[in-house]
Amino acid sequence: MQAYRAALLHCLADPREVGIERSYQYFEDGLLLVENGRIARIGAAAELLPGLPAGIGVVEYHDALIVPGFVDTHIHYPQLDVIASYGSQLLEWLETYTFPAEARFADPAHARAQARLFLAELLRNGTTTALVFATVHPQSVDAFFEEAQRLGLRMIAGKVLMDRNAPDELRDSAASGYVESCALIERWHGKGRLHYAVTPRFAPTSTPGQLDLAGRLLREYPGLYLHTHLSENRAEIDWVKELFPERRHYLDVYDHHRLLGERSVFAHGVHLCDDECRRLGESGSAVAFCPTSNLFLGSGLFDLARLEGHGVRVGLGTDVGGGTSFSQLQSLNEAYKVLQLQGQKLDPFKALYLATLGGARALYLDERIGNLQPGKDADFVVLDCKATPLLARRLEQARSLAERLFALMILGDDRAVRETFAAGRPVHRRDA
């Protein structure tokens, strides 16, 4: 057992459902007890310290806030090297930057090196669970899971399925994609804290036959995820209409191939009609809100209120490398602005929910991660409230917890992450 003393903050429920005051728990001087990789107890330090067993070490953090590990519901690990490339629209971005970068993952050594760098960057930003695109190459998935397993992380990933409208070196076939996915699923799904996602890139790059086989994988292997893109860009939507003229709308393509359901996560969802929103809500599917990439690529503004009004589960995604930061604090900074432009407000406690428990709920992992409740995995982050002079000064002026939290999400970034823990183990120390 190990104890950690600092201010503690975590979400108990969605503020939209229970109200702000009942949605979180906060201890100004708190104690977090970890045992065998799980949260053992949480509470006020004054109450828990006297009852600690003899010999239990207490790590004290000053000017710090402990929160649950951040959850990223959409990100591309092969795009690490194209982040901050000069912007363009989505389809041009794929051809100019993404496809050439992904072709390099045919080399297992490159894949291993990138997996190490990518996961180190996630942890440096306090993200302990992510839903991750690999490439069409099976070795890209092996490299990612090997490194995630070494670090003891709860991660979800899968081989990209892409049998048309892509460079020759990045295409599989419907049959080979199915066979290679089966082998990867049997090798990795459920191993330690790892989960597998069936991953057709998006409808235009998979034939109907490949989408059928993707649905077959979901039925043959219970508990898998489905991870793909949906309605990110208007040119993309027009392309889908050309390729699937018999379908009513974009989501209907996936629905026809039986790809909607629990653990199906659709990235972006910027341009959805009411019927698509309703169907997503009814099916238990989730949508990843990726504000930095939607703004960077000029895709549009995500309508959070509309999707949640239809009961859609929403998580927060960075979408690196179209996204511009690994930091979920920076994602929340941009999310606030996206919603402001539409006359919607993003309360700081709702923001914390989206980055932690909301993301876990979108991934159907909220029984294991997402907050600091006893029995859950001990994935947590120590935030430094004096990470920069400006942040320290702003927090000194804050008159409430809500103000402090809002300042952290607007001014915070990787510099604010002092330590990151996964299953009770330190996996990143800023000052080490």
C-alpha cells in the first residue's frame, strides 16, 4: 500500500444528469491510498491518516491537484511525426502527410520506435488510456501493444482496414484484413489491460465486402471495439454519397454493415443529421469530440448539446496528428471556444468529466477507470498548480474551485503534469 497526499478532485457523474454540485468530489487536503494497482481508499487526510497501518509511506505534494488519468477517445499513433504540418482540408491532409507517414510502419523497427515515443508523449500529458489508430500493417499493432503492456497501460488499438482509395502500399484486401485482424485479436485482446478495436479507416477506404467482414469480427469476438471516422468534413460526406448512393446518409453505411453498438466509437461527428444522432444514441455508440483537429483542418464546430440531447455518449479526443496537442487540457481549452462560438457553455466540471469519467463511459470502461473510486485502477495524474508563473498567479487570484479548474484547462498543458501513474506505478515524472 502507498498513500498520496494532495488536493483531490474527481467526477462522480455527468453534470448534465445530476447537476454540478452532485457531479464531483473534492478534498482540499486529501489522501489517496493505492494497493495492488487499485484505489483502496480516498478521503480527507485528517480522517484517514490516523488509521493508516504502520510503515505505510505517504508521498506529499504541495501546490498540487490529483485527478484521474485522462482518457483520449481518438488518436493516431502513426501520425506523431506529422503533427503541426501546414494545414489543409481533410482529404488533402491524408494524401500529403498521413499516407506517406503510415507507409513507414512497414518497418517493424520504425513502428517500435514510434510506439515508444508516442506512449511517452501521452503519459507526459497525463493520458493513461487511449483509443488508438495504428496502420494497415500488423506489425504496427504488435509494436504498440508490446510497449503498452511493458508500461502496464490500459490501451485500445487495432489494425487499419483499408482495401481501396489508398496508396498500393497501404491497402490490404477484405480477406487479408480479416485474417490478420483475427490473429491480432487472439494475440492481444484481453491480455493484461489491453483491448482490441476493429478499425476500418472510414467508409470511403473500405469496400462493402470489407465492412461486412468488420461486422463479422465484432460478432465473432465479443467485447471488441469498433473505431472509425464519421462526418468530419463536408467533402468527405459528399464522397460517401457518391460511393454509397443507396444509403440515406453516412451513418447508414455503418449501420447497414452492423457496425453500430456498444463499444462503437465514431470520431468527429461534426456534420450529423437528427436521424444519425438519434440512431447513435439508440445503439449505445459513442462519438469522439476532437476540437483541435476540427479547427486546424477547418472541418467545423461540434454540437455537443445536440448529440447529448439524443443520448449519445461523448468522449474527448486529441486526434493527433490532425490535432495540434497531446494535452487534454489544451483540448478542453479549444472545446470551450468551439462551444462558445455556438452559444453553448462548457462548465469546468463538465470539462473534467469529458476528459476523465465521460471518456471512460464512452469506452464502456467506467467500472475500471475514469475516477478515483475505491476498487478502480489506480490511474491518476498529479497536476502542478505552479507549473508556470502565469498559472501560479492566476490560481492565487481564483475565488473558487471552479475558477481554479477553469484556469488549469485554459492555461495548462504538458508542463502542468508533474507525475502520471498507471495501475499504481509511476510511468512519468516531469522532473526526473
